[in-house]
Amino acid sequence: MKKELFNYLVSNSGVLEPKQVLLNFAAVLILSFCIYVSYKYSYSKLVYSARFNASLVILALITTLVMSCIGNNVALSLGMVGALSIVRFRTSVKDARDTAYIFWAIAVGICCGISDYQIAIIGTVFIFVIILLFGNVQNNTRYLLVVRSSREASSQVKEAIEKYYDKKAIFRTDNSNRNENELIYLVSEGVMKKAEKKKGSLNDVLQKIQGVIDVNMVSQNNEMNS
């Protein structure tokens, strides 16, 4: 039994012909270009990374190369799994969607590597359409409202902020020293725009309070802008 299994692993090599390998690479190049276009147009200019986008195409080509090398050779596939298992990637992913694109590129590379073009094409078209529909979904931007005032005016500032946002601003921090107070609130974009539309500028409201020094609004979201 052991001898038969050994002979099967050695003899079942499944080497592809050069024409088939070239066809696999041509197919993955076309499909990876769809991934490239999808990534480029589903990201805003601030978070778009041209290097990462180009690496998706290269990743798909490398995956096809590996799968073409393995073929249906079980022994080689087991060895490849063992070799790749020691690789550790420490690069942080800036956006959860990047992980989806990485798996998409790998999946296309695997399908083209085993010459299963039908699944690769159908899957790529389907995912491409889904990303066009949902790819531009952005995180709900939040804002940090930072107000610095005298200690005597802090209570009046709190009342004004709660009234302005109808108690929908989330209180975060109260930093104080002998002379000044710094209040920090978390406000969603929807609440902020609704309040501005009805009541005007918050800065104008707070500046009417004697003792207010600074009013700052800082945008905060989960995307790394570069």
C-alpha cells in the first residue's frame, strides 16, 4: 500500500504544455486587469494606492505560476503548502476591502492556473458587478468637537452643546487645569449637518458665551489617508 501510494505521488506529475501555460497567463492577465480597474474606481483619491493595485495583478500572476507548476502533482502541492506556511506577512491592511481584493486576485490566479476559465470569468464578472454597487460605500464620518474655555464657562458650554445637538453629541473627555477646561464630544456627520441646517453654525453659538477660547471640529474616520 505504501509503495503504491509513493508511485502515485511520483508519477502523477501533470506537467502542462507551454501553450497551455501561456494561455493561463493570458487569461489571468485579462481578469486581473478587471480587478485593477475595479480597485481604482471604487476608492477615493485620498486612499487609493497605485502600488497596491499593481501588486494585485502581480499576485494573480504569481498564483497562476504556482498553480501551473503544481498541476495535479500531490507530492509537489504538499511540499508547496509546507514551504508557504513559514511565510509571515507583517504589512497592515489599511482597509477591510483590501483583504477582499487580495483573496479575489488569489482566487482568479488559482482558477486560471488550473485552466478553469469558466469559473474565473463568471466569478470575476459577478464580483465586479457587486463591487460597482457597493464599492463606493464609505464609513460614516465622525467628528471630534473640541472646545476650550475658562473653567467658569464650562457648564454653560456643556448646556449649549447638548441643546444644539439635541443631546445626540456623545461626551468623551473633560480635561481641565486651574484656569481652563477642554471638552471633547463625538458627533456623527448626520447629526452635525442636521443641526447646522436648523440652527446655523455651532461656532457662532459658542463664541457668544463669554470665556470660550477655541472651538475645533476634527474629522475622524477609519480610513488612512495618504
